Amino acid sequence: MAHVEVEITADLVRDLVRDQHPDLADRAVRWGARGWDNQLWRLGDDLAVRLPWATGSADALLRNEYSWVPTLAPRLPLAVPVPQRFGEPSERFPRPWLITTWVPGTPADQAPVTRASVAAESLAAFLTALHQPAPIGAPAGRDRGGPLADHAQGFAHGLASAVERGLIRDPDAVRAVWHDAVSAPQWTGPALWLHGDLHPANVLTAAGTLCGVIDFGDLCAGDPAYDLAAGWLLLPDDTADLFLAACQPTPDVATVRRARGWAMARALGGILIGDAGVHGRPGGKTTWGPPAHAALRRLVATVR
């Protein structure tokens, strides 16, 4: 399924809420935002409706959020959208949807962090609280939280594409970061809860620091290095060491090496998506490019 055949409008959202959650039907509906998988519509002042619009995988991701986020949210020190109601597929809209709490703030791809030390400590506190052993039955990451080496072919293809488009001028430096990460010892600890998608568009800022984390569809269990990559993706230059030192427990050298590799893979993806957004790829956004280029520059500097 590439696109939802039903056009998503404010009227449709009102009808869906009225049909399945009539006690909320008197709330105003207005546009919120459009992400890679879902559209977001405000429902009153404190709720939001999330509906899949562009990818077939979004259905399972919404169910994942609904199942697990309510149990994790109380221990997290940053605001997160907590699922409140589930919307079943129907004749009006043939896919599941969610009603969640609304988290105010501006995505970091539009309003980057400026208060570096405060943001580093906030991000570390968030991941320290989240990165706890996951229970039996926790979802496994689709393509995240496992061995980096499993993604070598995709990384090489993405790098070649970026070089061909003229988006990366020093591919050897990019490869150096990646190869160092792939050669690091693998994670042997318990599978920990991971957000699974901590890129700038999924982290909210206010007053120069972090104020919220959104989009938990890729919540899964695995190697914490995947999330620790956010230190290079989200924070200003020369801040990653401060962030890592604030994490508890402090990541070991091998985990930091793997985290840099994941960060490079995510930065490369952001660069490609940012460029693809110019050409109208579903979900692609030009705002993803600048923070991804900045992250790549930070990562290359770690091996020079």
C-alpha cells in the first residue's frame, strides 16, 4: 500500500471521532503536521489524531505505540504522545488510527538545539530512563537495534547514491566512520527498550533545548547504541562527549563506536531523504537535509 486511497480531511477526522469516540466529537479539529508515515490532526487543545497516509508499515507501527507507550511514558522525563484511544479500520477509513496526547514544541529539524549542555543532559536523562531491559514479548526492531554489519549493503548503496548526486564530497571519511563502527564488538547485554527513530523531526524543542519526543512507532528492544546515535544527530558540535558522560551507565568504548556508525547511517539517510523531498517523495522533507549534513560533519571529525 503506497498511499491511503481516502483523502484525509478535517471533515473525515471529525466523522471518525464521532463514529468511534463520540464523547470527543465536540472538540475542534485542525491541521497538525505530516510525517513520513502519518498525518497528525489536532483534536482540541490537548489531544491529536494520528492517521497513516503514505506507507503500508504504518498500521503495525500505530498498534505498536498503542500497546507499549502507555506503560513506558510515566518514567520518561520528557513529554511524549501517550495513546488514549484506538481507532479501528472502517468503511470511512480502512486503516487503524490513534488518538494521543498532544505534545507542544517545534521539531528540531526546524528549530535546532542551541542550549547545548542543557539539551545534552536532557537527552541523556531521557535515554537513561528509557534504556531498561525490555520484557519478553517486546517488539524486535524491523531493521534497527541489531548488528550493524547486517546493513553494510544498504549503507554502501546509500553512500554511492549520495556521491552520485553530489551530496557527499568525502566518501572515504564516511566509510572510515562506518568501518570503525562495524569492527567494534557487538552488544552482548540484555535487549533494552529503544525509541528506534530519534532523528531531528521526531524530537521537539522549545527555548533552545529539548521539550518532547514523538513518534514511538519504531519502539523496539535491542542494542542501545542505536538510540545513542542521537548525540551526533541532535546536539550541536562538541556536545556528544558531554551527552555520553551524562548517560547512566556511561556507554563503553565499543558501544560508542557502534553508535557513531548508526549515526552515520542515519545521517546518510537524512541527506538522501532531504534531497528526495525536493522531488516530492512521499514523506520526504527538505528540512531533513541540513541537520543530517551537520551530523555527518561532526562524525567525520571524530576519526580525523
